[in-house]
Amino acid sequence: MRATKKNTKKTALGLLMATLMGAPAPVAFAEGDEHDGQWLNSRCRAARVAFAVEQKQLQGFVKVKYDIQANGRVTNIRVVESDPPGVMDRSVKNAIRGWRYFAYFKDGVESGRKDVEMTFTFGGSAEAKEASCTHMPWSETTTAQAK
């Protein structure tokens, strides 16, 4: 096709429309506590229940602190407190390592967050408390065996 004045205008108009339609939406600045682990969470998964927890039907919690990089990845995960100690620590750390967060803006600049806190709970029947990103009930087969 030969370049003519008519074709050039159509091409320019097409490029302009494609650029405008493909432009990202403006970023909304959300208000919230930068230390809240649920705030701006884009992807989470619950920890796998450890075999000992299932067998002994243990209940407890794991409290963690971690940092979130500007790209939304979780780093520097550390267990602050757990009860019973050490039973679910590794499982919780593995789960939270896969979490992702939306961008956080501080003073108009995308930045990471430090010392974000989260408490995971585990145990209890599936009927008693529904599974979520931070609660892991016993499996239904374990609960049925206990009855």
C-alpha cells in the first residue's frame, strides 16, 4: 500500500486510539495501616496443616512479621510467637512466601513495607470455622475419625 495523506491520517489516528485505550488507569491511593497484612493483599493461600496437627488435633497460632518489597513480594519472614512452638512455623512461612501485594504508595512514591504483622490460626473442625488465608481447620477426614 502506498503512503498517502489519507492513509497517514488513518494510521496516526489508529495509533493514537490504541495508545489511549491501552493506557493504564490512574493509580488510586488507598488509606490503610501499612502494618496490616490483609491490606492491599492481591493473592494469598493458607498454610498446609502439618501432619502432627492433624494426628493430635492440635489448635494454636503462629504470629509472623515480614517485609513487602515494592514489587509486592514478601521477604524477611520471621516468626514472632507460636503456640505450640515450632509445630506450624515452617508451613506458615512457606505459605506466606507465595503471597503477593498490590503496590503501596507513600508520599506519591511506590515503596515497600516493613514489619507487616499477621496471625495464623490452625485447628478446629471445618464446620466451626471456615478456612481462609489465615485459618487452617483440620481436614474433614481427621474430624470424622475423632468422632
